[in-house]
Amino acid sequence: MRAVVKCVALVIALCVLMITPAASQPVCTYYHLLLIYTNTDVTYFKDGISQRYTGNMDPELKDTIIDAFQNLPNLITDGSNGLAASTIEIIEIHDPITSITNLGGNKYWLSYKDIQNDLQLFAPMGKYDSVHVVWNNGPIDAYWGLGGVFINNGTSTFSSFISGQQFWWIGLGEALGEPFLHEWLHAVCRFYS
């Protein structure tokens, strides 16, 4: 019940922000990192049978995903009525993904545990408020986006996406970058609740 009350309070606060004049200066700035993994070389299991997938992300799809991420600061500024600003950094990693985490059954995701070395190198504690990753899953059954997770001892949000198909990023009637905003807000809501 308390979670419902907090969510209702958050919705009311957002509605108030939408009808108040835009802030002349942001109250806070969030620092976002996108790690985009274009290559995958993993062994996984489907219906108990070992499978192997080796593949590369389509370059045009990668560019669409990057364009979507570059619009995330606009969505955050607009959605907060100017109270929140954002900066972004994008790092493309060419070394293949070699480990993915099974979520049960045949579903997988790229967990923060699978890329721990990259996170220590590129996103050490205190450098970013949010880390987003996109990877090429090919035929592997995986969740499109998973957010609401924390890394760096709870100081950074973490969201993981599969690259999917181009229309997922631009053709669902949503704003460019909305998938990144959506998964990031899962963690923001968890943090504030």
C-alpha cells in the first residue's frame, strides 16, 4: 500500500511540474553512459541444449540506437519541466559479449555481472548516475529492456537492452529515446520509493 501511495504522490508531483512554468536553471544534472556492444560470441542453452551464437550488430541499427540515446537529455529536460538536466557519453565496445545471464527458462539478459570489468574501467563509482547497455542478442531469447537495477553500491542505475529491430527504437509511436527513459525511470522510481 505504501508503494502505491508513493507512486500516486510521484504522479501528482509530475502533474504539478507540467503545469508550472519551466525552471530557468536545472535543479540537478544526471550523468548517463551508454555502453554499446556490437559483437556477441556466447554459448547459451535453449530447452536444455547448448547453443552458440556469434554475430554483429547491424551498423544502421547501431546508429539508430545512438540517435535515440542522444535524445534522452531532451526527454528528461522536457519531462521534468526544466528541473533536471542530463549529460551523456557513448562508448562503443568492439570486444564481443562472451557471457550472458539466464533469467530462467530460455530467457537471458546482459547483466552487470557479465560486464563487470568494463563497468570498473568505464563506469567506476562516482563517475555516472546511470549506465545503459545495448547488446546484440541475435536468436537468443532475451528481454528487450530491463531497468530498475543498481550498481556501484547503489549509486548508479543500470539498464540493459537488446538491439532488437530498428522500428523498436523509432516506430512505436513514442518519442525517440523513450526506451532509455522508460527503463531509467524504473530505477529512479525505485530509488525515490
